[in-house]
Amino acid sequence: MSRFESLPGPGLISAASRFASLRLWEYLDFDDTIAFRVPGETHPVFGVVMGQAGEEFGMTLTTGPQGLWHLQQLIYAGEGDEELFYELSLWGVTLTRPSELPPPLRKALKTSSVKLPKGSKIPIVMIMEAGKIARSPTAREEEIIVYCLNGLTKAGDSDDFTPAPFDDGVDILTLILCGESTAPQVSMEIQTFKVEPPAPTAPSILPPPALLQAPRTSGRWIVGFPVAPMEIADDDRVVRVLLVVDAESGMILRMDAMFGDQLDKAVEALFGLFQGTTASPIRGLPQEVLFATKQLFDILGQAMKAMGVRCRFEDRHPAWIEAWEGLGAFASAPGVRR
């Protein structure tokens, strides 16, 4: 899901071409981290080079008060952390063949005054803000990326250019940039940065007293809040689906599309399902709940246990995968409006 509006400017295309010529992915590891001090920016920009797997080549950048935390979550994501990606703020710079551009950008390239050398790739930038659909960069964001790529190109030829793997509180090779973005002056030093996680926004939720009186069932339900492959016009928030599936039969007990920031609404709907106040073929508290979304498990696990319901995180249950993939196939079928 993304909203791409324009081609990168000539400055970014030139900077990406010079960056590509270094082929940094051939000798930097996926977690070798570089910091950039960009003129006019309060917070440093942190980056890692992509392409070690021989697939997507480019850079991932982060900035802001929690920039280093966002980068840490991305490069060290573990099993079950796929949904976390949508809660991170990242700038992705990917070198892309013109033939692989989204149709609107491919059309724009044909009419553009930018002339590419044969075999060159276009840098596609995706600005991903937590809980929002990816978008094209603003003029300032593009300028910052040009600074970073050109500074990295200049520094990459130096013997002092020795990035190290990311670690909490580690000393990070920092490129201090000044001058124009298209030809910055670069000096290097080692600076220490601390990881600053964002403040918790979704504390554990205890059940309402009335829910303790809900009937009990022997069922086992799978509950998830996955990101849906859709978007709402004139709204840049990610869309999620509250999906409740019976683990034994595979029957979908509840399905509601909501915005990703409506966790409170998802919890209210789930409690309503338990109490029988919403339409469903089954009502009551199940014997066990398997949470397919870790965020829901983190905030509702305590509530489930308080009601005597067993629960755990499990996002690979066959019934869950079948239900979610089935909905995805339906949504992409011809004639279905999205």
C-alpha cells in the first residue's frame, strides 16, 4: 500500500547513481549503521545499506527523537514481528528499474526531462510514518536524502569509513555534513547515541465487570488485527481488520474493517462478541484465545487471564492463515470494489 505522487528530482537521481556505483552492500553488513548530521536538522539521520541478499538495493533511513529505536526494531525484527513494521517510521530508498515503477511514475518518466544513462535505476523513496500509508517524500525530505547519499559517496572512499554493527548505546560512525546537498563537505567522527523508545500508547486493558458474567464455551478462537491491502480515499491511515476465527472449524466469527489507530474500537468489538451484544453465530468466553497480532496480545493478555481464559501469541495457525488468505483472494477478485 502506498501513495506515490511524483518522480524523484534530478539531484536525487544523480546522488543515487553515485551511491550505486560504490556497491556498499558487497562489504557492509545489514546492521552496519551510519549516522548523518544534516545542516538544519535537529535530530541525526541514521541509516543502513540494503542489498546484502542480492534483491533490493538501496538504503533505509530513520530520523526524529526515536529514530534509532525505529531502526533497531527493523533490522533486528524477530519471528512474529511482521505487524510491527506498520508501527515504525522509516524512509526507504530503493534502486528500481524503470520497467518496475508503479504505472503513474512510469508514465511520468516517459514525459520527464530527466535523461537516464543506459542501465541506470530510479531511486524510489517511500516515507513510512507509523500507522500511515507509505507516501512520496516532501521537498525537504528529498533534500535530506540527497545530503546523506552524496555524503556517503564522498566518505566511502576514505580509509576512516568503517561503520560498525548497531548496538544499544554503541559508538556510531557519524558523517557531519555542511555546504550544499549536491556536493556536501564531509567530516567523520565517532558519536554515541542512546536508543529512545516511544512512550507506551496502549496499556494493558482489564475487562469490564459485566464481562465476567458472560457464558463459557469450550471453543478456541483466533483473534487478529492485521493490516488490510486497502486504503480509504482522503485518509492516509492504515486500514486493519479485526478478524475472529474459530480454530477448529475455520468459521469467521467476526470481521470488521477499522483504521489502525482504532485499537480501542477493536477491543470494544471483541468484548461485545464475548458478551453476545454483537451479531455472531457463537457467543460467550472461549476456553482459549490465540492472538495472531502481538499488539492485541500485549494489551489483552492480562484481561483474558483475569477471566480464566488461556491465551498465547500464535500467528501461524493453519485456520488463521486459510481465513486471512481467503479474504485476501476475495478482495483481489475481479469486480470486487476496494
